[in-house]
Amino acid sequence: MTESSQPAAPFVPGPGESVVVYLEPDAGPASSASSPGSADGPADGPGVSLRVDDPRRPAILVTDQGLTRGDGVFETMTAVATEGSGSGSGTGAPFRVRKEDSHLARLATSAEALEIPLPPAPAWRQAAAAGLDAFAAGNPGVDAVVKLVATRGPEGAPGGGHYVRGAADVGSDGELAEATEPGLLAPPHLTGTYWVLVSPVSRGLAAARERGLKVLLLDRGVDSGVAERAPWLLMGTKSLSYAVNMAALRYAASQGADDVIFTSSDGQVLEGPTSTVLMARRIPQQDGSTGIELITPLRSSGILPGTSQGTIFAAAQAAGWQLGYGPLEPSDLVDADGVWLVSSVRLVAPVTHLDGEEILQDPELTELLNGFLAEDREPGEHGP
Ligand code: PLP
């Protein structure tokens, strides 16, 4: 959708700059739209057009509920520049997107939880590829962060307005959109706002990884049973409502810490604001050797299932490590042989301090975990 009928020159970001690709639902019947949350669908059928643009150009309506309510979902994945990639490569992929299937699956799960209709997975893949092509043209050989965003769309748009129980979803202009079944949201038209942002990887992250992290344990204020009891709280969903997570990080910074591990009100270890917690124990075996147990908190305690944790666990299992799932308490972290925060962008960062107290670190285990993550195995199921 360009302003004139002249095809615009493709946008190429300068060095260090970002590029955005909008997934724009085509006008007309949304026959190719997927059901809320579905990641399956036609590879390149009608329904969604891609538009590559400069992210500095205004594009989102002020009524978009992603902005006004944080009502949307997102994913952040990374793309590794492949050898020989560079400007004008045109052929072949200049990047390898890491764990793309897992991220798309989680985007679909999050969208399903929020009942936001989603373009099919192939459209997201194509948008990411288009963004990475444009990014590579201006940033040859530079690794990228690829952020996928889907919002509920503007208030008042058919299907994008407020939820009204019954047969219709009423936009603020009074327009009615028929619902497929009473009590459900609007039909699965692509009424949201969808984009992919491709940016360079921040250099500061590697330094933080090298240094290790001073972490504060902070109460999330909910108990570990809340996810099951109160699904409307969207625990364990990658929704756009990250203001609390960011506030926790600012609080940690004000106390001289680098990061946070949330705990539940009943004392369980949960997750970081943007990361999964891992801990390891070295366990003496009967034959005199030492085994390793790698443990992550219980998913049912209301945490986001991490794609990095999943892929690390798959490789650790292949390497003969034991895998464990919480419940974990802060004392388990204090007694561990190593504690890490892991995520797609930050990778594996060792925790050096918990609430100001130094804890054991194991650089050998850190290196092994980084190696596991780099294997890019298909993650297995997160445990209970
Ligand atoms: N937990 C939370 C709350 C997150 O926001 C993230 C990532 O941003 C993670 C865990 C780690 O997930 P992944 O390894 O898939 O990046």
C-alpha cells in the first residue's frame, strides 16, 4: 500500500539502522485469514501483502489497542548472518533464523490466549525474510534481532473494537461485525495490526554475558497456582503488556543490580522479566564420575515456556544430562553449582550474585550451555 501508483524504491536501512515489514491484510473477504492464534495456513495465498518500510515513518494509528492497552502479542528471535551474505545477495538466504518454528508456534499460542487473529505462519516467515534481505543490504554480515508483533488493531475497526458478549462485536462507530458463534469474538478476520521489525543485535549484551549478572529476587505478587486459577491474567503468554517487567528491571537497576528473578507469593522461583531461569547441580555417580542435572522452574507456575530453555534441554538430554523441572525455591538457587538467565537475544548469561550475595559460578558449565544453545536443536516439550 503505497501513497502513489508508482512503485516505491525498496527501503534499505543504513548501517546500524532497522527495517520494518508490515503484514497488511488485503481488502475483501478474509478467506485466507487463520483462526485466532492459528499458525497454519496457505504459504502465499491471498490475504496478506508485505510492505517493507523505514520504521521511522509513522504507521500505527493512535487508536491501536496494542498502544492504548498493550493488547497484543510479540516474539523476539535472532538471525545469524550466514557466511558470504551481504548487500545485494538476492539469492539464497543471507541469514539463518534461529528457532523460527518454535517462535512462530509460541506466537500462535499467545495469540490464541488473547483471541487475536493471526496471519498464517508462512506470511510471517516471508515477512521476516523480506526484512532480513533489506537489512542485509545495508548491514552486510551483521546479526539481527527479528521482532514479530501482532496487536488487536484499532479500536472501532470491525472485530477490533471492544468485546461484547453475544452475536456481534461493536466498534466505536457502531459498526457491527458478525460473530461466528454467540459469545465468541469477531470472526477470524485479520483485524489486527501486524509487523516484523529487524534491527542490529545490541553490542552491550555480549559484555553483560561476559561480566555475569547481579540479580535481585523480586516478588511478582501472585502465587504459583494463579495461571491455572485465573487464565485471564494471561500468565505465561508473551503479550505486549511488559510494563511491569520493565519496571522490575528499573527497580533492580536502582538497587545496583543487573536483572531480576521473579518469585511467587508462595516462594517459588519463576522467571526473569525477559528470560528463563536455569540452574545446574553436579551429582556424584556410583561409578565415581559426576553427572549433571539441569533444572528449570515449573511451567505450570505461570511462566513463559522459553524457546532457549527448550533447545538447551534437548541438547543437554542428548549429552546425557538429567533434566528437572521445579518447583524451585530461592535456596535451591543459592545451593546450585550454577544459575543462568537465558533468552534468544541474550543467550546464556551466568548469575554471579543473588540479592547481593555471591553464588557459585561454573564457567565450564556456562560454555557447555552456550554450546547446547548454538546447536539449534528442535526444542522438545517443556516439562510440567
Ligand atoms: N521469559 C520471559 C518473560 C521472556 O520475556 C522471555 C524472552 O523474552 C523468555 C522467558 C525467554 O524466552 P526465549 O528463550 O524464547 O527468548
